[in-house]
Amino acid sequence: MKKIRKMLAGLLGAAMVLTSFGTPAWASPDRPVKTTATIDTTKTGSITIHKYEYNGTGGEEGTGETTDENKVPSVAKPLADAGFTIYKIADVNDLTNYYSTNPSELPSVDTYVTQDTTTKKWSIKSGVTVKNTSDEKKTNGTGVVTFDTLDLGFYVVVETTSPDKVTEPVKPFIVSLPMTTKDGDDWLYDVNVYPKNSTAYGSVTLVKKGNNTDLLKGVTFVLQKSINSVWTNVTTSEEDGSNLNLTTNDDGKITVSGLSQGSYRFIETAIDNKLPGYILDGAKTYEFSVGSDKKITYGETTSASVTIEANNEKPDMKKEVLDRTTKTWKRESDYSVGDYVPYKITIDVPDNITQLKDFSLTDKPIGLEDITDSDFSVKYNDAEITNTDNSVYTLTKNADTKGFTISFVPTAMGNYAGQQIVITYKAKVLETAVKTTAGNPNTATLEYSNKILPTNDPKNPNTPENPDEKPAKDKIEDSTVVYTFNIKIEKRAQSTTGDLLGGVVFDLYKAVDTQGADDITDDAAGAIGLDKTKIWHKISTLTTEATGANMGYITQSGLANGEYYLVETKTADGYNLLKSPVKVQLNVQYATKWSKENVWSVDPNTGVKTLIKHSENSTTFTAKADGDDKATGSMTEIGKTDKATEATMTETIINRKGFTLPKTGDIGTAMFLIIGIGGMLAAVYIMLRGRKRA
């Protein structure tokens, strides 16, 4: 009987020793044994499992009593959600009969169980008959699960479900109900066992990058784990229970540790307002897995150290105007009323363009009118984009603003993802063009969806309640400005301080490159004193005011810098016409300062973010005072901030008096007549006298 008791104690001790993998350990032969009472076969028993997570080595033999808890290492942690199933392999009669035979060795658990070499899971061997199988029970938050009201007998305890963090389930063990107490003087019907598991945790780093590989701080993600095929949010480390920081740091990184084995995914949920313009890709998931060896698998890579690179996209847009003189693309230029101003808009298309709901460009001019029926081009790689039946974009002329809108079809723009689209067109300078330092801005606005939303992912936190919901739009605005100036004629008699002369008529000409229907050249130009080798366009006919405060003055507005020629066609009575055209050199230097340049603003009501690349110009006008093309005349004083100020070059033109003939019928006329007749008579007399002498 003493031997049986020792073997029973050793049998249970094999289950309760905290070794690395639950390896059986037999009782010491020197364990004291006392006389015990007979087993009460009318009783029932219980098995209480205290499951721990422990990565140390060694352990002490268990006794089945609750005092074994004192033997648990302090660093061991209760392990929740470990599932156990118990299999009854012998009833009380079998147990009694077994021990009555005074056996020399205990039954081995290997007789009853087998382990899958791939999954490492244990199960009852095929062909083994068990008397009863319990339902699986899982340990609670303190790592405890109890099987109570059990018939007496032998039970095989199998860990049938292991938490993901467990590297391998504990080896099954046999429990005898009852077993002897540690002193061997009584039977223990409620047995406590303290198995443990080794665990492994993985760590992964995500780095967030933007355009030009910029590291993005302040991007927030959610981390989810697939639990029973359902994506579930993970907010704390399974290793130590600490909260996970799922917002990128100064280096654009998130590092998450304490991840048990399983499948995970990162999903982007928010972007800091300090990172405006980027498109939140709420549909994209970055999936990875953690193995039992703590290694991370992401895509084709499996390693103990893996960095997931998550890239954000944002479009860009730039607007430019063709400098009239240098023929290069700039932010500002000067043109005349009636000119057709070339513009260029360059759009950087994001890589994820096909997933956006909206992508459109609107152009709004002031003092100009966009021309869309000719010289309008949308190109990629210098080739016109094929737009059959508006398959890629729709162009709409806006009658109210005299601008246009291009509404792109994002799903049709896969060929242009990550590329540049270039739009070129012309705008006509109108008579209503502003002539002041405010200039005539032409503003392009690119609007685009600032989020990509999932369509069939119910556990994704970005999934909208309404599947037809469109995300908000962010904007990029860029402006150019066109200036136009004035020439003022001051007509005086005899000198720069002489009387002002009204009613004097001039034709204003400018040389052009291409001859229009009414332009002149060759002899027609030479006849009025202009260079006959050039083509001349008459801008207007100007007449100085004849009365009032502006008598002797006339102004031509809406002119670009350049050489102009005034041909006088009618002068004041008593004054000679100018024998040659008067050259006027209009050369206004303008310095544009943009008060808003690459500034983001956030609408407090809608949250819509707008990048203002160039806006609200503050301009200074000055006249060029040196060089061959220096301005002629004088320019009106210009204030640096007064946007009502115009640039006006004043040219003073002097007319001088000519000879004045007497009026018909007065005494002067009679004297001329008498003198003329007398001269004729004298001539006749001389002629006749000459003949007589002959």
C-alpha cells in the first residue's frame, strides 16, 4: 500500500511540476508515507487547473494542494483563454482494482495521446477508448479553470486550445481522483495542478513615408488581429499589458511589441492636420503574421526584425504664365488688352488616383477670359490624352467666371498614376482688365478626395455607414498675375511749359510679329514715317481733350511694356503736324510679393484643407531708368501697398506754329494781287523791247 501511495503521489507530481514543457517527474522514494483511510467511493472529485505563462526553467514537484501556489515563480503570469479537455480513462472500480494489484509502475500518458508534428497539438490516439469526455473549458482572467463533480477515476488532461502567445501546448498528464495528500495520511479529492506554458512574442515596426520619402509624424493607425477569423482591435501588449502607441513618432515610425503568434493588420485611420494634403488610405491594409518562433512574415519576407513601409500619396499642382518677352514660364508677366495670354498647369497625379472618388481642376480668371475652343490641350508625355466620349475627363466652360472646369474620371486614369499631366491654354485680356498693382490674377484650384474608404470590410473602422458616401475634398490653389499699364499724352504748344492743345489726333502703333487684316507694312508704313521693314498694328486713335480739366491730355490704358509710336494725323489750328512719329518706351518694372505662399488653411466647419501656393500679391511699380530700353517720359508716383495705383507713363509732345496765310478778300490779298499783276506787266515789257532791238 505504501508503494501505491508513493506512485500516486509521483503520478500527480508529474502533472504539477513547473518544468519547461510539463515533462513528468516521479516522486522521491524517500517521501514519507503514513497510513491512510480507505477511498470513499461515494464521493466526487474536482480538478482545478492554474495555468501560467512562464519562460524560465526548472520547477518543484506538485502536491495537488492549493499550497503549491507558493511554489509558482514570481515572474510567472496567469494565462487566460487556455482551453482544456479531460478524458476519463478509468473509473473508480478500475482505479481500485489497479492499485490492489500492487503495480510496479504507473500507466504512461503516452499510451493514450499523440502529438501532431506540424501544429504541435495533442489529442487522444485513434483506437483508444475513453469512458467519458468533458466539454472544453477555458481558463479565466486569473488563469484558472475547474472541472468539478467528477466521478472518481483516472483522467487524462489535454490542453486542446492554446492562446496564440503559447509556443507549444503543455504535454498531457494523468490525474488520479483521489490522490494522497502530501503527508500521505489522507485522500485528496479536490486536486489543484499548476502547469505552465512557454510563450513567444513578436515585434514589428511600421514606417510612414510621404512624397519624396518624407517621414510623416502624427499618422494614426489601428492594429487588428484575426481571432476566430474575425478582425479584432488590439490596443495593449499581450506581454505586459501596456497600451500600444499607434501614432507615428518624429521618425515616422510605430514599433509594436508583445504580439503573440497570429495574423495582424495595420489600418490608417487619421492624419495630423500638420500633414495636410495627404490622402488617407483607409482601405489599404498592411497584413503580417507572427510565428511561434517570434519571427514576422510580411509579404515575401520572414525575419525576426521586419519594417513595414506605408506610403501616403498627395497630388500637386502648379500654374504658370508665359513671360511675354523671355518666353519662359513664370509667375507673372505683362500683356495688353486684346492679347491672348498662354498659361500652363502641371498636375502631379497620385499613385492611387484610380481609388479616388473626385479629382477636378477649376480655373478662375480676373480681367481675362479663358479660351477653351482652340489652343486647349491636355497632355501626358507631350502627347494629347485620348478622350473619346469624355472617357478620361469632361471640359466645361463656366460662363459666369469666364473660366473652365475639368472633371477627371479617376477610374480611367490608371495610365497616368504617379505621372504628370500638363494643361495648356490661352486667356484673352479683356477691356475690364485691372490696370493697378493688384493686377489680374488667374487662379487654378485642384480638388480631390482626401480619403479612400473601404467598400467590403465591415471590421475596418473607416467603413462608412452609407456605402455611397463620398469623402470630403481637399484643395490646392495656385495663381499667376498679369499686369497692364497706361500711356498718357500731354500735348503742349512751343515748349514743355506752353499751352495745352486740345483736339490733336494721334494714331498709336506697335510693331507685331504676325500681320493681321488691318496691319500695315512696306510703303504704307513708310508713308507715315514708320519703319517699312516691320509689321505695324494700329492700337487706337487718340484725341486730346479739347475742354475741361483734362484739356490737352489723352490716356491709352491696357498696354504691355514695349515700344509704341504716336503718329500725329491732325494738329491744332496754326500749328505744324509733326514730321515723324514719336517713340514712347513703356517700361514698367514690377516686383511681385506673394503674401500667401505655400500656406495650408483648415476650414473649422468642414475640416477641408486648402494649400494656397501663391495668393494675394503686393506689387511695386517702377520705371526703368537706364539702358537702351529705358522708359521715356515720366511715370506717376507709385505707392508700395496701394493697389488702386496705376502705372502711367506720360509723354509730353510739343507742336510749333507754322506760316499763316491772309484770309481771302482782305488788304493783304489785294496787295499780293497788285504785286502779281505788276510783275507780269514788267515781264511783258522786257520781252517786247527785246524784239524791237532785234
